[in-house]
Amino acid sequence: MEFFSSKYQIQSIFYLPQYQSLLPKLPSNIKLFEVNNVELEKISTLQAPQGILALLSIPDNRETASADLKGGFSLVLDGIQDPGNMGTIIRTADWFGFKNIICSANTVEVFNPKTVQATMGSLARVSICYTNLPEYLKTVQLPVYAAMLDGESLFKVNWQEEGLVVLGNEGKGISEEVLQLVSRSITIPRIGAAESLNVSISAAIICAEISRNLFK
């Protein structure tokens, strides 16, 4: 339902009869189709689709000017591959008020059905763009923090009011080309014996710590 009041352009809506009352007042250019359960299952990628399905136009937002990133923190994703991780990171960013996520060209497609589902509607509020990260980071006049296994404890960082936080590929981490452009390496201190943290969990901890410092 979040997409009804978002920047996304809705083309068509398919709905089960019992869900018609949940539809808000919509512009006349949006086509409405009443369908049954069998028809909804055929046009949905989900095994158990909800009662309303919308067809949206994918926005052309492949580039984000650095000026849009001023005055806050944004996430940078370098080669994230798992759709579930991607969706959870977007949902986490939305929870903590991170408005922008910049992705490398080889990061999983944000409109992958599993990613969209994992965002739980947060995709409607977080701006996502894909670009050549090394070239892009050379133009950004902001602190760039890299989440690493051997960086400085994020709990000891004197966070500024704005910056970028880079999260790397689930298996390979952050690429060397991107690492050469970071201002500071940070880490989530390990107390137990686990080898690593899931990247979406890492994103949540980092976002929480940044928010705690910015709004305390």
C-alpha cells in the first residue's frame, strides 16, 4: 500500500473482490482489474500472493548527484548478491532514516521479486541508484567509511553529521578499487567466536549506532 503515495507511477492494479474496499481513491489513468485467486497466482511470483497486486513503472534513477547526499548518511553497496539481504538492508535503511542507497553495477537488481518482498514496502521511501562506484566515489566530497573485519570499532568513531558507509559482497567483501577511496575502515567488535556477520545484520548495527550518535 505504501506505493500508492510514493514517487512510483502505478500503471495497473489487480485485486480480489474482498480487497476492493482497501483501495484508496486513485487517478482515472490507473487501470483496475478484478481477478480471482487462480488469476492472481498466475500473474504473481509469490506462492501465496496478497489480495492486491500493482504493476508499476520502474523509475529511471540510475544516477544520484552528490548534493542529494549532503546532511545525512547514506549506504553504499558493493557487490551485494543475495536478494533477501538487499531487501532487508533497504528496510533497515528506511527504519533508521537513511534516504539513499548507492549500488555498484554488479549488486543484485533492486526490483528482483524477492528483494521487493523483503523490503516490506520500504522500497517506496528509499532512493536506490546503480553506478560505477570507484568513479562515483572520486566525485563525492563526503567521508567514506568501509565496514571491515579489521577496522576501528564503530563504537569509538566520532561520527560526523554526514557520510557514506560501504558494505561489501557477502563472500569477497569490498573490492580493492573501492577500498582505495575510503576515508576510514570501521568494524563491529567481535566478542564471541563467529567468523563473520551477515551483511544485512551488519548494516542494521551500523545504522543503529550512527543514528544513536546523531540523535542523542
